[in-house]
Amino acid sequence: MVVCHCRAINDASINELMVGGRLTLDDIANHCGAGIDCGGCLDTIEDLLDAADSASRPAA
């Protein structure tokens, strides 16, 4: 799915960036530019970051 329409960045591209570990919104913006134009994708990027963070935690 397209996450950032301004920069044509999809969720797969953002997920690839997160393989190395937890990133911030600023990290994502610095790597691919998502979130720095209109900001309409910031909530979706945050959801992707939270999902990756949750997936990396061990099950309780």
C-alpha cells in the first residue's frame, strides 16, 4: 500500500528500513523522505513503527 503519496513510498519500503531495528519518524524521513511534505502519512508510518516494535517483543 502507498503510505506517502507525496514521495510515492510504500509500506514495503518502510518495512525494509526497519529490518535493522527500531526507527523513529525522523529516521524514516531522513532515509526515504516519507513524512516531510504534507504530513498526511505520519499516522500510518507511526502505525508501521508500532507494529514492527510489537512484533520484535518476545511473547509473554
